[in-house]
Amino acid sequence: MERSIVFDILASLQRLFVGYIPAAALGVLIGLLIGVNGVIFQIFKWIFQIPRSITPIAFLPIALVVLKQNELAAIAVIFTSVLWSLIIDTATGVRQFYKLGNNFRVAVYHIFNALRMGIWVAWFTVIATEMLIGGRGLGAVVWSSYQSSRYNSIIEVLIYIGVIGFLLDQLLEVTGTFLS
């Protein structure tokens, strides 16, 4: 590969964390607030299910038009890809907390399950947006390798993507298990 893969890994991780961390914090907070009341939960569960049902990458053209910068648009898409699921799944965990006699472990399980699913969706979205907008990042390397018929590079980068995704998932699984 002509360029250093380390910089592309760091670019992808930076996009991931800049989009994921605020979405995780906001999603868990809103989910906790919505989950406290059963009626509010039922109403918002259906409302948030609509944007949750849209494939995250479909938001990229709108984000590019509105934000006019590739990097900001990518981060906004990553943010929105995670937010809806985290809200719904956290609120579900709070409802289960009440239903099962204020069982804290149930709520923590649901929240960390949502965080794990969210990191996977965010990581998928990072790679897809990088393939579309180019620049730096693992997704951009995969796409440019494809365009220049460097198939060994594609396989190498796919291994990096898989290992990083696995490690992020395991970090959240271990943390969730420890806390519950």
C-alpha cells in the first residue's frame, strides 16, 4: 500500500468516536428519561422506530447538502445511525428494570447491549461513508484498492476492519459484564 495504514485506522477511529460517543451519551440519557413512564415510552418507541428503520448511509446525501463538508456530514450520519437504537433500547431496559422489581442488572444489560449494537452500526457506517466520500480511512482504502485492482490490499484492510470491530465489541461486552 502506498500510504500508511496506521493513519487510515486512526482516521476511521476518529470518525467513529466523534460520532458515536455523543450519540451514546445523548441516546442513553433520552432513553433513561423516556423509559421512566410507560405511556411516554410507548409513544416515543413508535416515533423513534421510523428513523431507526432507515439505513444510516441513506442519510449521507442529506447531510452533505445541509452541512456542505464531507467530514461533518460523515460524523452526522454516524451520530444519527446510533442515536435511535440507543434511545429505544435504553428505554426498553428501563421499562424492564421496573417490570422486574427494580433489577439494576437488567437495565445495565439492555444499555450495554444497545451500546454494543450501536458500535457495530457506527463502525459499519464509518466504513460505508468513507467508501463514498473518499479521503482517509479504512473504507477509502478498500474502495481505492478495488478501483486499482489491488485485491490483496482489500483483504488486508478487511482483516483490520474485522479485528477493530471485534475488539470494540469485546471492550463493551467485558465492561457491561463487569458492571452488571
